[in-house]
Amino acid sequence: MAGRAILAVDGAAKGNPGPAGIGIVISDESGKVLREIGECIGEATNNCAEYTALIRGLSEVRDMGFSEVTVYTDSELMARQINGRYKVKSEGLIPLCDAAQNLLGKFKSASVEHVPRAKNKAADKLASAAAQPVAQPELSLLGRELDSLPALGTGEGVQLPLQQRVKPAKKTKREEPMIQRFTVRTSHRTEFIDITREVQDAVRSSGVTDGVCTVFIPHTTAGVTINENADPYVMRDIIDILNALVPQSAEYRHAEGNADSHAKASLIGCSLNVLVENGKVLLGTWQGIYFCEFDGPRTRQVFVRVG
């Protein structure tokens, strides 16, 4: 898709930091809306949400094939930082600003302009709605039969935060740690999905304040890993590397057509341990926990044990 995209972005945080969301509206030069995105990104500051919206929006615009982009934001701070008028002083924003500028540099022509909030209503509405707490399904204990859907198609992609989040189960007094599970629904053959918040909800519901959280994937063509959750291109790069190492089409003996999926799952691994401190998973600033799908689309299960 040639031409210039018009990208309106906004971020919102309830509490700063608090539950945060991003809002993205992508239009063509005629004003026709091509894509709208509103997603919860977990707990973040307002400025972090603004940058996350910008990075996600630029990634979407590139994927749509645009060579030029004009960005509109009601964050004067972010606009001036991106344009070099303000220095980025916050250590937490420096890598986000760098990632955004790197993406902007990949376009033939790109600009970021500050606009009044009144002229950014659509993105603002999406971000505010995404930042609101929503009713969520209960976590369940291990014991139900696994339900899995057959592969329906092919494709690759990266999904940032899930739309359906798990709700912490009621605390129960147990001497032994509980095993909890939640469902992940994938939409591409190869896909990395951020499940950090779901794991954190499981930790919170366990009542454990300090210990170790084990995340286990009970599937032979899926895995779990920890890596950067700020720039979505990191996950895409990992997918490209895995595809280069283990191509889908080759002379495999396994007759089901997913031999590469099994190999990739083995390379990534099916479990990991994360330290828990003060009731929270102990991750680095830019780390996230990712469910790794290699044979989707499917409905998958994730088991979590905290002790």
C-alpha cells in the first residue's frame, strides 16, 4: 500500500502508574479509517502508555505497507522529545523513545505533530476504554480435560497484550501450592503472545508473597519464554530466526506436517521459573512472559504453580 498514512495515537493510565491502555487510529490521506486498535497494556505510567501506542501504531502502519506517515498525538511532551526539542530524562522512557525513533527512520517520510486533545478524540476514547478494568473469567484448578482446536490456517504474527484477561481466583487456605490454569487462543500458525498479566494474576490469587512461580505449557508444539515486551519487532525477529533455523517445508519424517513446530517448541522450551517478591513476578523493566505458538491457530492451556 503506497502513500501516506495518518496515525493518531494516545495512551491512558488510571493511577499513573496504574491500569493502562493504548488507542490507535490509522487512516489514509482521504480520512478513511483503515484500522482502530484499543488494548490494555497492563500497569504503566501515562507517558509509557503514550510511547507504547506510538511504537505499536508505527509497527501497524509499516505492516500495512505505507512508506510515509504523519503521526498526531496530544502528548506535547512525547512530540517534543521525539522531535529533539526536549531531552528524555526518564530512564524508563529512553529505550521507548529510541525504539520509536528507529521505527520512524524506516519510513521514506515521517513526522510527529502535537495536536489538542479535542482533535485526538478517537484515539483518546480507545485508550481510555482499554485502561478500564473489565470483568474477567475465573482461573481454574488443574483437572479439566484439555481442549484443543485443529490448525485452521497459516500465517505469522505477534500479538501484544491479550484482550481477555484472567481474574484472580478466590484465595483458599492450602498447605500445598495450587496449580492454576488459563486459556490462550491463538490466531496464527506462529505467534508470540504476552501473558505476563495472566501469570501475575495467578501469583496474586495464590496468596504467595515471596517464592517461585513456575509456568508450564502442556503442549508439544508450543512453548514459553521471557524477552523484551517494548518493541514488537523483537518478537518478529525471533520468529524469523526460528523459521530460518527450522523451515516449515523440508524433508521431515513426521507425517503430520508440523515437524518444524515440534522442533521450535523444543528450542524454546515448555516451562520457566520466575522469582516472586512482594506478591509480584520479579521481571526486568522491559521483560515480558510470552506464550509461543508454533502450530496455530489453536486453543491452548497454560499451567501456573506458585510456591
